[in-house]
Amino acid sequence: MVYNEKLGKWIELFGMGIFRPEVTKPLGITKPVLAWGGGIERIAMLKYDLDDVREFYNNNLGWLRSTTKCQ
């Protein structure tokens, strides 16, 4: 977690959770399985001053063309 002063709130940098049983049972796994991973897009969100991480996935070509590091 890191505090984002612009948004005035804490944001998550690494997602965590537990795999749903319907995902693990077909593999013969009966015990809960933890999952976690780094969110490089969360760090990039801070660098590019974005308010919402989903902005990376909306295919905004204008934004991609205007952002120097994305060219």
C-alpha cells in the first residue's frame, strides 16, 4: 500500500487473494491456495498521474500517442 496525495487515499500496489475452489478442484487441489502478484501498472499509474488503473486498458490511442514513454 502507498498513500497517493493527489487522490487523498491509500492505493494497493500488489493484488492478493485466494483462488476460488472451482479453479483449484479440477486440478485435484482441495486446500485453499493463496495468490498474489506485483502490479507494475499501479506504479505506472502513479508515474503517469492517472486516477484509475483501468485507463491503461481502454485503448485510448490519443493518450498513447501523446505520452512520450509509450511511443
